[in-house]
Amino acid sequence: MAADDRLDLPVVGERQSLREQVAHALRAALITGEMRPGVVYSAPVLAAQFGVSATPVREAMLDLAKEGLVEAVRNKGFRVTELSDRDLDELTEIRQLIEVPTIARLADSSRAEEFELLRPVAQEIVDAAERADLLAYVDADLRFHVELLALSGNAHLVEVVRDLRNRARLYGLSQLSERGTLTDSAREHLDLLDALKAGDRSEAERIMGEHIHHVRDIWAE
């Protein structure tokens, strides 16, 4: 890895397992675009930057590989997975087919208390967007959508969507944050909760559909 490819990585400590800390830091580098698609990263080189042995770095990279974020390159390291426009379009289509009707069916004013339990998480997304904390944004966004879909009672559906979201990272998130438009996308989560609480199925369907399209627009940046 060339000198220009050196990442701005923290030296990790002992409060979490090294594997978890490294994986968390690498996800952050992926989300912000610091780790670039197509580039091969060496575990020993990354380990030196972290100030740890290569073993927890390899373990963390294998965890990311299971999520589809990187792929192993024999005798070299790990390459950040590249997704084509077609890949992103197909992932978006699958999310539309699964999430939009599932969320629409949840709209029910009698379940208002359940939806209100998710409002703090939706607010976390907005707060993270406002302070441009991209990792916190993605973490809260994933929790929100997974917990909301879990209200459908279909655990297999939730895992399918979780996998789709892991494989389709939010490309262009940092640029959107820099332009100040990430907060607009974040507030859609609050609007969605309002529609669900009101039992407005058509409005919930509209918001969810537009939200997924907006995410695809982010990837296109």
C-alpha cells in the first residue's frame, strides 16, 4: 500500500475486544469513503497503524467480508468491494419490493406506543446528521429500520433487509453531509413514524418509497 493510501486510524485500547474496535474503525473508514473501492489493504500495514498485531485486523476484515464490504485477495490482503450502478439499482429494487409494502402494512393508530418507542432512535439519526457524525448516522439508521421491520413479526425478512443494507453501503454520504442535505433525509424517519401512528397506510408507503429512492440518489453522488 502506497504512502498516499495511509489511513487516519486510531490506536486502539482494551475496553472492547481488539477485533471489535478494529472492525468499528474500519467500518467508519468505509462509510466516510476513506477506504476506497478497488484498493487492496494489507492487514499487517493496517495493524501497524492501529498499533496492534495483524491477527485482530485479519479477524475484523473477515467480519467485514461476511457482510460483503470487503473481499479477500490471496496473499495480498483485502479489497473494498465495488458495486456497479446495476448492483445498486438491483439492491434498491429488492428493498422497494420488501420494505415498502411491509412498512405500509404496519400503519395502525392502535400501535402508536410501539412506534413512539422508535422516536428517540429517529431523533438520533437527525442529531447525527446535524453534527455530521456519519458512523453514528449509519448505526442509528440501521437500528431504526431493523427495529421497525421487526414489528412485522417476520425475523427472516428482517435478516434479509439487514444483509441488503450491509452490502449496499451509503456511497456519497460524506458529500451529502458536506452539502448540508443529509439532515433532510434523516427527518424522513420522523415523518414516517407520524404516518404510521396516524394509521395512514398510503402516506407511510409514499414516505418509505421516496426514502429508499433518496438513498439510491446518495449512492449516485
